[in-house]
Amino acid sequence: MIDDDARLMLRVRGGDRRAFEALFRRYTPPLVNFLARMLPERDRAEELAQEVFLRVYQARDRYEPRARFSTWLFSIASNLALNELGRSYRKRETPLEESVLDRLEDPQPGGEEHLEAKRAVSAVEQALASLPDRQRAALLLRAERGLGYAEIGEVLGASPSSVKSLIHRARENLLKLLGEREP
Amino acid sequence: MSGCNRFGPELDAYLDGELDAETREGFEAHLPACASCSLALEKRASLDHAIALLPRVEPSPQFEARFWARMARAEEPAGWRARWFALPRLGWVAAGAALVAGLALLLSLRDPSLSAQDWAIVADAEGFELLLEADPELLAALDVLEAWSGSEEI
Ligand SMILES: [Zn+2]
């Protein structure tokens, strides 16, 4: 089964530059978002996102629609991000004091509640950032991209059962970091 | 978790719709009677909801323009440099005079369109192995260029 993106990519392989532009526009937002959550520096995340598209374009002649196009794209992105993170030293975990999950719902613009919601967002972002890299990647691919375990496994080069364990540990760690300790 | 440790990663797999039918039925039978698992499941669901609610990190306004500039550089792997090295060997001597003239022009203009990588490769002696027998004037010009590029912040 060939999805719409794979069809576009086959046109790219055939030399259609507009098809590449369409894929670039479609995937720039999710890719930049994913890499910005994976890497500590925003500029570096954008550079790597560009690198991903560059590699896709350079590999166009060899492209075969074996997996979903997005799976392929996020595999390249995850590899680049995890390599990059492996080279720099690990950030320290900073557990957050209070529970914030309840305060995330329905932020009202203006006023105390808005400020609370902003704090909550930033707490979740910080907690995510302090997860071990592969746990963070697996959970982001699940919670933000909606990928299944098999696909996450393809992206990260892991078995579905390792993915299950990565996601379990990611959620456990996040709940601890966010102060939602088990009763 | 405290209270119940019958299900660990299965809680997550259940939430993600990744449990096989048998395990899922077992878990669903267990769930109504187990406050601990119910609570753990609820927290995981609200955690995922929180992650999904995070504002997306948007690409910066220059992202697209920067990318197409990078593409243009990548698509023409070395521009003038590639054409340069593609010249047949015998052509080098003839090219020597043109090169000297060209370098003089470059030195005077300090063409900002040449990237740092271009200069680094020009200054890279290995790249010029082909030229061992070449016009001494040409080699002298390259020395000048190398010294110049080493002294500049490029
Ligand atoms: Zn239980």
C-alpha cells in the first residue's frame, strides 16, 4: 500500500522538484517541532531538520516505498538527533516540585490562570527535556505523532517490546518528574 | 506501582491500543476492581493529553529560505571548483595563466559569494596534487592564495 507521501516521493525520484517542495512544506512543521523537543538548542534543531530534507533529496534515486514516507523521514531525524545528543554530555535531571497536570486544561488568556497554564506548559516541556533521549523520542513519536509501537520500532531501530518498555519508563519518569507520584 | 504490580508496561500498551486480545481482556477484567491500575491509567492518559496540548515549536521565518540556499549549494557540489578540477591535465598549463589572472581578480574583490568551504578547499594542498608538474606561476599564485586565506577570517 502506497500512501500519498510515498507517491509524492516517487515523483521526486522521477525528478519532480515540485513534489519535493510539497513534501518539504508538509513536513517542515512536525519535523522542526520534533527536533526542537529532542535537542537543547533551537537553532541546531532547525539545522538538523534541513539536513533531514537534504538527505531525503540526495537519496531520492534509491527511494523505495517500503515503509510509510513519514516513518522514513522520522528515522533519519531520530538518527541525527540521537547521534548529536550522544556526542554532547547529558543534561542533569531536575525533578519538579509540584504537580502540574491538573493546571494544563483550558488556559484562559489573561489573569492568574493564564500564568498558571504557562507555568504548567513549561514544566511539562522541562520534564520532557530531561528524559533519557530514547525514551523522549519514543514518547514523542507516540503522543505527538500518533505512531504505533511497530512503527516507532522502525524509526528507532528497536523491537516493539523494547518500544513498549521505553514508553512505559518514559511515562513513569515524567509522572515522577511532574510530581504525580503513585499513591 | 504500589498496591498492584500485576500490570506494568501493559498499562501503557493498553492505553496505546497495543495489547494482544488475550492480555487486553485480562486487563479489562482486572481494571474495575483495581483502584491502583485505574488511577495509573488515568494519569497516563492525562499526561499524553498534556503532551498533545503543548504548543508546537514553529520553524523560524528564515527556515525555508535557508533551506533552499543550502539545497542550491548541495545540488551544485562545488560550482566553479568542480569545473576546475574537471579540466583535462594538459589543460592545466593553459589554465594557469587564466588562473593567475582570476586569482588576482579574486584577491582584489575578495568575492564574498565564495563560501568558507570553497576557500578551505582551494587552500587544501591535497586537492592540488594534480598540479605537481604545473606552471610554477600557478603554484606561486596558489601559495599567495593559501597565505591570504590563512590570514583572513573566512
Ligand atoms: Zn491492578
